Amino acid sequence: MYKTLPLFALLACACAQSEDLESSTRQISEVPSTSPTTQASIDNGTPSTVIPSVPQANTTDLSCTLDDGQVGECVTYYLCNTSNNTIIINGTGVIDIRFRDGPCQSYIDTCCLVPEKRPDTDPIIPKPDPVKPERQGCGWRNPEGVAVRTTGDNDGETKFGEFPWMVAILKIKPANENEPDSQYVGGGSLIHPSVVLTAAHYVASGPQLRVRAGEWDTQHAKEPYPHQDRDVSRIVVHKDFNKGNLFYDAALLFLNSPMDLAPNVGLVCLPKARELVTPGTRCFASSWGKDKFGKAGRYQVILKKIEVPVVDRNTCRDQLRKTQLGQFFELHSSFMCAGGEPGRNICEGDGGSPLVCPNEYEKDRYVQKGIMAWGGCDDNDTPGVYVNVANVREWIDDKLLFVNYDVTVYEL
């Protein structure tokens, strides 16, 4: 996420992805197959984790040395019953996400004296603040994160659980002992416990998909609250979707069982049908997408965010006409624009992820105004292009009501 290629080239790439998802996927091979608490199960008997479980003996040396020379053991921070530089009262961890050269390999681990180590069955996992009455319903962002406090997030990294509606969409592959059974496809948003909103061009070809909610750091499964995986039972693409120009680039993923709402898993609110967004409104886009286009780009380990302004349609059209799209380009009514600030734009792998804007009447409450569709990866002033969610709101309602799902769950 962040940088970009000339817009026309990336638009062509995005269209190709609807036919060949392999070209933009990433193997999430480093995510462990277990987590501190039990993973949510999946109805159809398939594993709920990205990597198939392969029993292996634990031969890792967990020994470490404290600053005073005492020998300890590397454990997940909430398994250490002591106060030091990384643990504060009530078990709430203060974790520096840049920390890579300390006594433990993982920055989520702390060096703990063996007598202070708590058993795995008795962790002091910190609890989130009680839900306030005014925070009932959809769209609540956690700007300070939940359960764990992080420092060192100076490159756009989110806090753990900051955007609880954010999901990763995975393409399921046959599993073997050497490869993960899923690959990253793109992002999406949880609008109902059983429904994800995303971009059609990533999913229109009908691959077997899995959705992961509550993810944050793709390299670790030691966060205070586990992610949840559900398989996709049905893909519904907008009836007017055009894979050539990405008009109405919207799709709904119906899950085989609902997600369990949790401190790190929640719903986003949707705008009213045809509701306008005021140009200049500062909104957040979040994604694990690449920092550059093509093979040189790297997918993000920790979920990233960028704050971008909504751009007036005419201004956006004029900026896009300066690209390879040409002087006669017209911005379709199913699109909106945001961005246009140097170094702050969408990129490959960001597609399908939400653009959320603040509700002016309630602090920390957000509404999804856009779905990342296409854009460039350069440090230029060309805005990114998003599906206008307000223009597909009636279609979303119709599809959920058809299966008797409650559409009020994503209303303010």
C-alpha cells in the first residue's frame, strides 16, 4: 500500500487479476497453525487455520538473558507474571513493534524468569475496556488498539484491533506438508457476521475462498485475541460488474458460518443509498497490500493504514486525464476518489479493502464510503479510485434481505 504505477497500467493489472489470482497473491506461510486461544471452527470440516497442522517436536531454544544477567525463558508477554520494561500492571503489554534484536526472536515475547512464568493454561491476557453504552452497534474504531499497547508504529502500522471490520481474503489451495493451504488475495470488510464486502475483480472468477477476521500481524499468532477463519459458501458479484473497466466493482462473500464478534472483530457501518461525501473529508484506508507494484513490492506484515482526503469528482477526473487514460476519460458514476497526496496512495493487493470516513456526530465511529478498486503506486498527486458504496447500498440490502439477514446491523 502507499506507492504506485501509472494508473492505466495498474487498471489493466487489476482486470487481469479476475482471471489469474495467482499473479497478485502471497503465501502466508509464516502464520503458525495455532494461537493462544482456541480457533473458531468451520462447519464443513476444513481446518480453520491457514496452515495445515503438522505435529513437530519443539526444538527451539527459548532461553534468554535479562539485562541484569539472569537467565530466563522467552514467553508470550501475557504469560509472564512480572513487571519490567515490556509488562505493566494488569498484564497489559507495551510492545515495540520495531523490536527485532532483543533477547527474544519475537517482539510479542518477553524474557521471563522461570519462577515468574505462568502456565499456558493460566495466562493473564489483558481484557479490553468495558463496552460503553454509546459504543453499541457498527463502525467503532479503536484508535489506541485493544488489550495491548504498541509503540514504534511510525510507518503507518495500525494498532491491534484498530479497525475490527478489516478482513483478509484467502484463496484456498490444496495443502501439503511443504506449502500453506491458502494464499492472500485481497482485503474486505465485515458488514454482517456472515457477510463480507469486497471488490468483484478479485473474486469474480469463483475460486474457493476463506475469510480471516481479527488478523493484525501475519507473522505471528500470539496476539491477545485470536483471528477467526470462515470459508466462503457463496460469492455474489454485482449484476452490472464489468471486468474490462471495473464498473460496479463490488461483491459480497457469504460465509458458511458467522464470525463471533469480539474486541478485534466487529462490523463496519454503511452509508445511506446515494449519500454524498464532502470533498476534503479525511478518511482511512487500511490494507496488507504491497508498498510497490510488481515483484519489487512487498506485502505488509502488520496491517497498515493511510489517511487520505476525499477528492471532488471533477478534480479527480481531470487528474486521471493526465495519465495514460487520456484526455477524454470520464469517471464512471460507480466510482469515487480519495488521495492525491504524495506517497499516500493505494497499490497492488489493496483491492477490496475499505475506505472508512468518520461520522461527524460520534467520535471514533466510521462509515465505509469506498472499496479500493484501482490506482497507481507512484509518489504522485493522482487520487486512488474506489467503488462508491453509497451507489451500491440498495443492491447490498437486496442481497442480504433475500436470505433474511438483518440489514440494520450496518446502519448508524
